[in-house]
Amino acid sequence: MAQNIYDHPEFFEEFMHLPSQTKGLNGAPEWPSFRSLLPSCLENAMILDLGCGAGWTCRWAASQGAAKILGIDISYKMLKRARDFPQDTRITYQQADLEVVELARDTFDIALSSLALHYVKDLPRIMQQVFASLVEGGTFVFSIEHPIYTAPSNPDWNKKEDAQPLDDYLHDGARTTNWLHDGVIKYHHTFATLINLLHATGFVLEQVAEWGPSAEEVYTSKELANRRNRPRFLLMKAVKPQIM
Ligand SMILES: C[S@@+](CC[C@H](N)C(=O)[O-])C[C@H]1O[C@@H](n2cnc3c(N)ncnc32)[C@H](O)[C@@H]1O
């Protein structure tokens, strides 16, 4: 059973104050990179959103002409927030745990997941589920906290002069962090694990992006300046090949 930290009242309250929640996709600095990995046309597409949270990407997909969007999240509170927005009959929200969810097979043209998969322990299982749920030629785009950020036991900036920049990288597995609240469990996967996993599942990896702020963004936001030195997010685009 997954932790479901987003239903913790204090964590939820803190999370709701982040720019990605107050401003939506415009407050998510990596969104332009994420968007660029998605197919340019979503007209009539069947979309799956894993860890959809308050449904920002679901509503965006609807605005792009998608036929149906299924947003899955474990958190009752996040889904309630999503349902508080004006409803669109094309969007369905489902409360489910990505560790155990059974997805419909050969159904979706695009599966996407924004910053949710680092909460999932059994990544091979959910990758297999996503692969089976896609139609041939379907696209899987996900963002995840970058492995160099999920690796250390303490992901905060270490300002000590003799500090190791990165520890514990090669050990995949759980990390307990104090992000927004004490005791938040995230799962670290090395870059090699992610790539090999996609490959072993049958996906063809098409593109990878490591998000960091542009010089212009750093100029306009002091808060982003300390993100310049290492990528905060890893984004991947993979495709389920067509069988001839
Ligand atoms: C950082 S939020 C991202 C939300 C949304 N994708 C976005 O970009 O705004 C991570 C989301 O993943 C969900 N999540 C975490 N673990 C999950 C699990 N095991 N099953 C389903 N959803 C999960 C959380 O409830 C939360 O809504």
C-alpha cells in the first residue's frame, strides 16, 4: 500500500500553496519541456494521466480536443480539488493506487504522468500496465524528480564546503525526505534503471530532457537561481512500437 501523503491535511495545505497549484501549468516551470515531448495534435486522442493530482493536465488535454481523458490518483483530496473545477464530460477521475491499478488494455493513444512516478515503488509493474494500456504506436511521456535529486538521503542544498555533491546514487529504493512535511517517502531510480526498464518493457525511448531553468528564467526569478547547477526534473518520451 502506497503512502498517500497528499491526503495528509498539513502536507496537502502546503502543497496547495505551490505555484504549480495556485497558477496551474503556468506555475510549473518544466511544463514547456513536458509539453514539447507530447504529440503536437491531441485531437480525438484517448489520454491516460497517471497521478493526475488536481487535474491540470487533464483539463489542458481536454482544451486540446482530446476525446476522453482518464485521470488516476490515489489522493481523495487531490481528486476532490480536481472535481471542484468546472466539469468536462470527457474527463473521468478515478481514485486508485498506481502500485496495484489494473488499466484497460489497448485503449490509450497517450499516457502521461507529471511528477508522480517517484512515489511508486513497483515501477516495473506500472510500466508494464502502461505499455499494455497503450495502442500500438501510442506515446508515454513522464516527468520524475531527477535521479541526482532523489538519490541523496537529504536532497536539500548542502552548503558545507567539503560536502559531497551526491551520495547514495547507485542504490535504487526508498528515501524518506522532509519535503513540505516530515517523513515523505519517494523512490530513487538511477538513470540506467529507468532506461533499461523502458527497454525491458518493450518501449522505444525517443527523447530525454533534463529540466533546469533558462538564463532568462534565472534572471526573473531569484528562487530559480540555485536550480541552475543541477537538473531538478527528468522527462522521458517513449513509444510502444507498431507490430508489422
Ligand atoms: C507532485 S503531484 C503531481 C500532480 C499532477 N500530476 C501535476 O503535475 O500537477 C503527485 C501526485 O501523485 C499522486 N500519487 C502519489 N503516489 C501515488 C500512487 N501510488 N498512486 C496514485 N497516485 C499517486 C499524488 O496523490 C499527487 O496527486
